[in-house]
Amino acid sequence: MKLSGETLMAADEQAPARRLRVAWNIGLVALGGLLLALTFTRMPGLAVGGAWRFVAIGLMAFVAEYVDSSLGMGYGTTLTPLLMILGFSPLQIVPAVLLSEFFTGISAGLMHHGFGNVDLRRGTRAFTTTWILALCSVVGALAAVVLAVNLPKQAVKLYIGAMVLAVGLFIILAGKGIGRFSWGKIVGLGTVAAFNKGISGGGYGPLLTGGQVLAGVPGKNAIGITSLAEGVVCLVGLIAYFSLSQSLDWGLAVPLVVGAMASVPAATWTVKVLPESILRRSIGYATTFLGVLSLVSSIKM
């Protein structure tokens, strides 16, 4: 059977997408295995000071931020439990994570706009959504920071893990039957997600990105919106921590910022080239995985 020129052209166009899909899925599986291995294994070498510690923390931040900027989630949710396993305290981790995500969130949001993943020009729905999320998130972040010093950490991790897991499962099971967009859903998402962020350093991206997808926002738009809104929320949370006389561990913050910032260009380009259907499924699987990871790490605490 002889194929027409149009058929051959379509096949040629689909081949790179298939290869990219396979590579992306393999990368997600490999990353999931790595994170699980780190969760169950103490790595004493990372506890020592010096250049090795700087490089190791920077690499962890690079990988976590690549996932975060390409799927809209995963940075604080994965780094917080991993850094706790390595011996850092929550009050060391959270301000350092907030500082690094302030820089990467703003940078990633602007790069997503530049690559055309989301239109953040004034007057667009994405622009309005971003700032509504950011403003609503201020309330949740401030409330969370006040409570973070006193609430039991295990209870917080269980709560966030269960919520994130539920969102991920809804995305996977819903498939294309995603709900309609509404401003009420956006307001609720922004407030609850920022509460998660301020109280634990994680749980913002999975809920906000996954929740936007459930609310009918296209996956690429949801990722760009989450990145920029998260940068604003992290700045508010950081100011709140400083106002409560909390100190910043620069030995942890600097490698986090350097490693995370280095991954932003590659992550935003990845979102540009991946098909929307793959991104939506990846968001569902990543959200579910991070929910499970949070639950596992809370049980091990």
C-alpha cells in the first residue's frame, strides 16, 4: 500500500513527538525512583560541609526545580522531606526554600510567557488569574507562617500529602472530563495552596497546578501561572518569617538558589515542546506521586 505525501509528512511530524513522549516518561520514572531511594536512605556524605555539600544540595535543587518549572510542582514538596532526612530542621529549610523559589518562580513565569506557554499580558485571563491567586495566597501564607512554629510537623505532612494525593487521583481518573473554569475555584485554590506553602515549604505547586487543571485551565497555562504566583507568595512568606525574627541559613539557601536557577531555561523550553495531552497526564501522575511521597515521609518522621 502506497502512502500519500501528506500521510508521510504527518508520520514524520509525529515521530519526534513519540520519541519525546518516551523520553519524558522514562525521565519521570527515573526521577521517581531516585526520590524514593533518597527518601528511604540516609546519605551521610551530604551531611559534611565544604564544596561537596554545596554541589550536592545544588544538584538536588536543580533536579527538583526542573520538575517544578516543567510541571508546576515538586520543588518544596520533594526538597523539604529530603533535606529533613539529611539533618536540616524545618525552620532552616522553609526560609531557604522560600528564598530560592522567589527567584525561580519569577524567572520561570517570565520565561514561560516569553516561550509562549502562557500569555501574561495585562488584560488576559491568565494575567488576572495570576494576580488573584497571588493576592489570595497572601492570606494563606501569613496564616500558615504564624501557625508553623507550633503545629505538629507530622500532622501537617499527613494533611498535605492526603490533599495532594486526592488532587492527583482526580486528574488521572477524570481524564478529559475536566471541570469548567470558575473564579471561585481559583480563589479557594490560592488560599489553601499558600497555606500549605507557608506551613511546610511545599504543597503549593501540586495543589495549585493540579487544581487549575481540574478547574479547566490548560496545562501549559496552569504551569506558567503557578510559577509566577508562587514567586510572589514565596516573597510574602519570607518577609513574614523575617518579621518573626527567624534567621536564614545562607549555607543552605545559596546552593538552593544557584542549583534551582540553573534549571529554569531548560524546564520552560520543555513545556513549550511537549504536547498538551502529555503535560496534563504528567501533571496528574506527578501530583499523585508527590502526594504519596509526602505521606511516606510523614510516616517516617
